[in-house]
Amino acid sequence: MYIVSEPVGLSEVHRQQLEAENTGLYPQTYLQFLQQYGEGTYRGWMNVQLPDPEVLRPFAGYGLWEHDDDSPITEQQIGECTAIGTTVDGDFLAVYPGVDGLLWLPRHAEQIQVIPLPPGGQEEGSYALILDGIYRKMYGREQEESAYYEPWTGTRQHFFLRMPPRQGRVNLTELAAMCRDEFPPDLFIENPYICCLFYRELGGYIRLNLANGQEVAVFFEQAAGQVSARMKEWLLSKGCELYPED
């Protein structure tokens, strides 16, 4: 698994708090993952977060999910769940005392599901494998691109550019290939919709939105200001334009 920037592991206070709270409620692999990498976003899809017992409480009265004999929890018990992750689409991953596994509370479906945990599962990276299994089960397909994790460092910066569609200018697919030649990435992910070029010296990546054909975003760590400035200058020289500052 590629780590986008320097991980921010759990503080000693958070570590001790989780150990005190952990009476079998949280998967051990989840705790190990947090201790090693800290909070962040996995594969641009799942936000891995510290346990939050508050976020789901308001949802107990919303009537978002059906509750029949097959439902693992009642509507009232939704408010007693502890969220440990959210997807970029608004789905929740949670735990509840007495439920053997993880709870999946979908944003665009009516059935809460239980995600069984594999037996053992103490090998390195096993929580990432659990998340991959959830994605496969819920979306019916594999994530074919390389696995990566974006720790929430608190020092991440960014800027946005656009490539106006003008005759004679390169398109974003061509720009992505040129960028790979000029700045060979440590990892790159490309599909018909997006291209991401990852750089350790940047502590981030360049993201080209191939779907809309115009947007370019650069994410970098504060300490990598000189590197990001050099890449910005190069992108501007190829016809990109900066979005106005808010």
C-alpha cells in the first residue's frame, strides 16, 4: 500500500483511550491500522476515522432504513452505534455491542447489513483487505488500481487549475503523459475518468479530471512548497490557468 504523505499516528492520549474503551467492540485490525497510519482516506473512497459515538445519534429518528426481522439492529439502536468510517458517498461503517462484525449503513439503500470479519486477521494490512472486501461486496467489482492511503496530516495544501478547451492545446490525457515524462511519479493511477500522479517529494499528487477534460488539482504538504511551485510553473507553461482564489 502506497502512503501518500508521512503518517500521523495516534497520540498517546488517543492510544490509551482506545485501549481503555476496547472491550472487543472494535476490530483489532482497525486499531492496529489507526496506530500505524492514523486517520485518513483509503483509496480515495473510505475515510478511516477515530470512533465517533455521536454522529449517528440524529439518524435514529430519520427513518432512513427499514427494520424488519432480518435487520441486525433496531431503529433506536442506530443512535447507539459508534461510527468508525464514512465513505465519500455518505455511507457509514459502524460497530454495535453484540453485533458480530461491522455494520454497513448505506446512504442510497434501505437495508443495514452486517459485514462479517475474517477469523484471525492479524496480518499486516488486514484492515485494508477488509475494506477492499466491503467495496467488492457493496459495489460488485474489484478496485483494480493500486491501493493507497492519504493520512490526514493537517498540513495539506492544494491549488486548482483548468485547461481551457482551445484549438491547438493538448488535452488532459496528453498532459498526463507529458507530466509523467517531465516528473516521473512514484505511483500513478489512471482510468477513463481520472489520472493521479503521486510523488513522495510532494507528499501528495497531481489529479487530472479526464472525465470533464479541464480540471487539474495539485495536493501537497506545506513543507513541499518549492516542489509544488515548480510543478505549477510547468503546468502553466503548458496552457493551464489558475482558478481564481476564493
